[in-house]
Amino acid sequence: MVYPKPWSVQIELTEGCNRRCTFCGIHSLYREKGDVHYKHMSVEKAKMIAKDLNQWLGKCRIEFAMQGEPLLNPHVYKIIKAFRDYFPKAQLMITTNCDPITTKDGFDQEKVKRIFQCGLNMFVADYYQPNRYSYEEFFSKWNENKLGIPCFDYFKDKPTVWGYESPSMQKIVVIDNTETRDFNREMNNQAGNLDPQFVDVKGYHVGDLPVKKRCHLPFREMAIKHDGALALCCMDWQRESIIGKFPELSYKEIWESDPMNKARGLLWNKERGMLSPCNRCNYHPNKVGLITNPYDEEDMPDMKELARGFRQHQNKMKEEENKYARKPFIYKK
């Protein structure tokens, strides 16, 4: 089956972050105290990725985020410009903790202005967890920007805040932290990559695993790592489920590949327990009504066969991925 194109593409500009937010899977990247490392996407790689995706995708949403702080990438301006050149009609957005552009008086407006000039549509300023500013101060500093760009409060202005009209549209979206407003965020255990000691923040519990629910992520969203590899989803912190490597294969080939459809078949049938890291993930899926079965009902393979085939693919990729491998956190009740 040729599966429908993704509606969203996540691009990891940087693996690694300057923060250690308690709810984030970043703890699985930095196990030792004082461990700091960053892996950045290069401009050359970004241009190759944008060119390849452009040959297949048209108007879509491209978000610079995933397993790190994107503004730490020293080439962030050039990369955004490259994607805008190849995607004149796409929605380009970035989600950041804002630390790299924060000043004692607020934020560096010239840097933000430059990012928008490179072609960005949406700048998501995520407060994440309390820092030197209260959320009210944080929002006020963005809302009073002198760039002439409208600013929205994610929770107050939701859902219209995500609307996309045209490539010329520009907006700043500010998201409150995880410790206010009665914990409005929908949290999850980052596919088992959140340190267990932080799981019970604000009464948040992992619950029984594996979760017997479908997941929409591998059906509707691409997750591209800093080196160009395509992961099963954006929560694969440990690179356990790399579906294919670019440029060895095009993204269209990887998206429509047999390993990808095997994983989709298992997730369509709510068999998270048969593949990793899904067997450790409690992500609550949404919009599952928009996904379709990757196999014809009369030709649906046996679930054990699908799982066996996907594990064979993982083992095939394992040797090359060993340089990235880290032992996942194990949840104990």
C-alpha cells in the first residue's frame, strides 16, 4: 500500500539542550552529572533534506524541534532560509525555550526579527518550567515586542492560535509552564525515556504498560533526526526505531517502506507491546479517526509476523545505531 503523505514534518536541528526540565526525555541523553554534548544539523544536510522533501511534499507544516533546543544550532538562520526557499507555501515553525536569545531586559528582538526574515511563520516561545521570570512577565515581554508581530497566549487563544492562512502570516505563540494553570499540559512519559524519579510530578502517573491504544504519530508525522535519519516517531530518544537513512533512501521511499507499514499495522491494531519504544510509551493519541489501516482488511498479516519483521529491521539497523544507543529507563511499580 502507498500510504498517504504526512501532514507534518519534525526537524531536529540540535540533539541536546541547555535545560534539564523534569518532564523531558532529555534526561535519557545526559545520564552523567555534568554531561553536555550537542549534535547539530549542518546547512548542507538541511539543504539536501529540504530538496528531497520538496520533490514529494507540497504545502505542509515543518517544525524545528524534537530532541533538543533548536536555537543552539549555529546555522539556524541559514537552515530556516533553506527550507523556505524549497517550501514557499509551507508553514514553518520553531519551538524554543528562548534561552539562547534571552537578555536581562527580555529577549533579543533583532535575532527574532532575523529568524522571521528568513521565512519563519510561527515562533513558539515555550516557558516549560519556572525560571527568572514569572509567566506573566515572560508573556508580557513577548506581547510588548516592537516587531509588529502579533502575540498569542496558547491556552487563552487556543485553538485559533494554530491557524495558518498564508506564507506571509507571522505570529508569536507563548506557552505557559508545566506547574501552573492546574497542569493543563497533556504530559506523557516520552516513550519510557523520562527518569522515573520525575514521573509523579503533580500527581502524574505512568499507568499500566503497554497501553492498548492506537497512536497517530507514524501515520501523520515524519520525525527527522539531526543526521537525516527518519525515526518511527518524535519520541524515539534512543534511536531504537530508525526506519531508514537519508540519503541512502529518499524520504518518500522510507515513509512508504515495509518496516514503516509493519509498525503502522501493529499500532493500528493497538499492539504497542509488540514493538519498542512503543511498549514503554503512554502517549495519549489524538485524531486517530483520521488514520487508516495500512493493510487491506482481508490481507492483514498476523500481528506476530508483523512484530517479527519489525524486530528484524531493528536488528539490521542496530549495529550502525550502537554508537547512539543508551539503555532506556525501566519503570518499576
